[in-house]
Amino acid sequence: MPSSVETYRVYCFDDVHAVVTAELIEAASDEEAIAKAEAAGFGSKCEIWHRDRLVAKLEGERRIA
């Protein structure tokens, strides 16, 4: 059975935890959403949310394209 695609939100924060960016990611699972956020360069102080559920906090370095 194919997985349905869901919309995830990625919020990145500054040093005082104010939202700097908010992006949407389409993914079939939490793991795919995390992988897509990391591949897109999100990482430094970011959170991934699915509806009202915190999926992950990313703490890596953010790449600038």
C-alpha cells in the first residue's frame, strides 16, 4: 500500500529562539521529512513539525546555497 504524502513544517530559529524562516516539506514519513530538511541545508536550530507534533530538532550546521 503506497504511503500518503504529508506536509511538514520546518522552523529555523535565531539565538533568542525567534523564528527566522518557515518552510514546508512534503514527505511520506518522519524519516523522509528529516532527510529532506537535512538535504536542503536546514540544520542549525531548526524544528520539524507535523501538524501539532514535534518530529525532530536539527542541530547541525546550516549550509547556505
